[in-house]
Amino acid sequence: MHEVLNRSAVQLRAMIENRDISARELLALHLAQIEKINPSVNAIVTLVKEQAEASAQALDDSQARGEATGVLHGLPIAHKDLVMTKGIRTTYGSPIYADNIPQRDELLIERLNAAGVVTLGKTNTPEFGAGSQTFNNVFGATCNPYDLSRTCGGSSGGAAVALATRMLPIADGSDMGGSLRNPANFCNVVGFRPSTGRVPSWPSDNAWFSFGVQGPMARYVEDIALQLQVMAGPDDRAPLSLQQPGSVFARSLDVDMTGKRVAFAPTLGGLPVEQQVRDVIEKQRVVFEELGCIVEDACLDFDGADEVFKVLRAFRFEMKFGALVAEHESLIKETVLWNVEQGRRLTGPEIGKAQQRRTILFQKTRQFFEKFDYLIAPVSQVAPFAITQPFVEKINDVEMETYVDWMKSCYFVTATGMPAISVPAGFTLEGLPVGLQIVAGFRRDLEVLQLARAFEQCTLVANQLPELLK
């Protein structure tokens, strides 16, 4: 592997700006890595090599003319296969859309293109992004680069694997119940779920739904901030979008953490968590103490979070996929059908109660973060499991009721609306990655990145490569 591929996106961006490397040369290195590694992991499922080469050439020509360069000028990227990309196949992991070529870009893609990225393709995702295990009937499964027999998580699994294997320096994803955080956790990279509205989404069939968000993935926290300079900021087409500009993420991430109040919750209040995961998380407590944080065993009261998430998720699934199920039921996987059926059974009072409980949960969360600056918790309750297993059915002899229950450690946080990040924390005895989740108060996205950066710099876990690359 060429040593340039192991550099951060921030470093690569500086190299391009200083003309130490051209966009074309950087793209060529990544395309060579894709050719070498992707057949083993199946992370990038659509490749537009000629389009990418033409884009890189145009960016080099523009820079040669002395024109201003964008924040992400020349950086290769592949987009999650749930995101509409004009002229590039977008399948949503579904046979129904196997040959779908959108006629327009989503807002996220508009912003990334304007910032100078070089799009080289699409990354794999489970069908319609449902479930934290990346496999579908269009492209198959994506393998964990640290153990090809294990899952990479999901639903932004292809993105996480492409980052971990140095096939991409930056990537995008989306997160309803943990889809940016879980695969990052399973693949030793960084995935950030921003606050609702931080990264506005358009077009949308429900512009007021706040569980699902888009956001960045990368190998290092500074690269998350770099992308947010572009992704974040208001847009009139997205009514929940925050007014704060993306430029706020150009501020320094290196701040003194002395005196920061940290609630340490290795089981997030008593959830079943595999001992091998808990062992990694608990060993990191000392890192926060060494950073000068005041660490206390404490956890937010998540009472009601399970009902809130499951009811509103089912409501969303029926709204988004109900008509599709009526027309193509035989082509849709069982878990999506089940979730749509759950939505169809909902009553108005049940939805209303869930909204009320969500409001109560938000107020409890707000009060909790008046006392604490951060909450530290596991990202996933299990380590990467067999790639042939669709979802986790049991943790520590506790039966999971549904196909998403093993992700409560992520979706409880979703229900609060708080920003959260998965940052590499260590490895199990089998060499499988384990991430750590950092949560902060309402719209304190930058503060999440600052503690994640401090933790990352102390541990350097993100530098440990998969054997596949050695």
C-alpha cells in the first residue's frame, strides 16, 4: 500500500493545495487500491472510473489556472447507495431499483460536488438501509476487513470498510438507529451522527421526520470536521436545518478537557453488553481521567426511549415503503415487510403517546446535560458477528425481541436527538474492533468532536491496520 493512502484527509488536502500531489495522482492511487482490495471485501459496488478521472482532470486544470479551490478539492469519495446521485446508479440495495439512475443529486451531493470532491462510485448498504448488517440481493454482503468472516455492520457498512481499507479518505452515510456509528465501531473508523438539522436533507417525503440524519465518516476526527464544513449549514428546502454555518467546524478541535464532567456508562444503564465489548470500554475510563475530565459512573434515564424509537420507526417505514410493499412484496426482505406491518398496525393514540414520551425524554436529557458535559457509552452491544447471521438474536442469554434490539445502545441516543460519535477504542482478544460512543448535549456537535479528538490522540487506536493491508 502506498504510504500516501494512510494519511488523513486533512493532510491529503494540504498536499493538493501545495501541489505535492495532483487530484489525478491521488485518484489513481485510490483506484489501484480499490482494484487490489475491493474484490475481497465488496465495499464499493458501483465504480465510475472514467467519470472520476475526468473530474480529477478538471479540478487540476482549474487549480493550474489559479482558480480558488474548494474545502474538499481533489479528495476521492464514494457515496452511500441510499443517496441519489445524478447519472450514477443508485439501487438502495433493492432488486426493484437495480438499474435505477437518478436524474438529480440530493442536497448532500450538491454540497460535496461544490466543495471539489472526486466521486468514484457508490458504497454498499443493506436493502433500504434496514438493519445494522450490510448485505442485499443486488450486490451481496460486505466483509469486515479485520476478519472477512464477520460483518462490517451497517447500514453505512460499505463506507466504513472502504475507509478502513484505505480505498477512500472520506465517505458519507446516514443514521436512523446507528447506521453511521455501528459500522464505524465494527471497522475501526469514525462515524458521526450530527444533531437533527445539522446536515440538512433534500429532497424528502417527510421533511419533519427527525430520526434519520446524514453525516460524515472518516478515519480520523479531524476529517469529520473537515467534511462538516461542507455538509453543515442551512438550506430553505429543509425546514429543520440549523442556521449555524458549516464554517463553525473550521475551529480548532484541540482544547483543554480539564474539568469536563463525564458520565461513564459502559452498559448504558444496564443493557446486555458482551463482556469482550465491555472490557474494552471500561479500560478507556483512565484515558478520560488522564485528559483531566471528572469521570463519574452515571447514565441518563432512557425510560421510554425503546417505545419512542420503535413506534416512530414503524410509522416511518409504513409511510416510506407501504406503497412499495403493496406493489413489490415478493422483492422486499422480510425485516422490511415486518417493520411496514408494524407501522400499519399503529393507532393515532399510540403515535401520539410516543411523541409525548419523546418530549419527556428530551427534557430529561436536557437536564442531564446541565450536570454533565458528556456521556460515554458502548456503540454496539456486541462485537462483529458472523457475516452469515442477519442480526443478533441473543446477548448474554438475553433474547432480542426484534431485529434491531441489539442496537439499543445506539437507537436510545437517536431517540434523544443528541449528537453522538463512534471513535476507535480498542480490540477484542480475537482482534475485532470496538468503538466508544461519545454523546453531548443538544446541538453541541463541535464539543463531541473535541473530546473525540482528544481521546483519539491519546489512544492512537485508529492507526491499527487490518491484516488485509499488511
